[in-house]
Amino acid sequence: MYNCKDEHLASISLSGDLILHNLASGQRAAELKDPNQQMLRVLDYSRVSRHLLVTAGDDGTVHLWDTTGRN
């Protein structure tokens, strides 16, 4: 998922982890795991803030991530 208001691309790996890619450097900015240790299936950027990302896992739990603080 590309965020047109930011320099990051978010993806979900084959193992279900959230990966943030820095498009400017070409490097991985962060690799984040679901707090409930579930495979992530869905992601979308917030329309309110360019630093907020929402994911949902196998258990149906929705998580809000702040990409500036890796949490």
C-alpha cells in the first residue's frame, strides 16, 4: 500500500508481518509484528494522518499503527 503523502510503502510479508519500505533510500524502514501474534491480512493508510496505518489479522482484531514511532 503506497501512501502518496509520505515516502513509505507498506506491505505484508508472506509470514504476515507488516513491512515499511523507505522509497527514498530503498531500504526497509521497519518490520512490525501483530501484537496478538496473528498473521496480518489487511492494511490501509489513514485518510486523516499520513503517519497512521491500520491492519487487521486472522483473529479479526484491528490495529492502528503510528509509523513515526514504530508502534
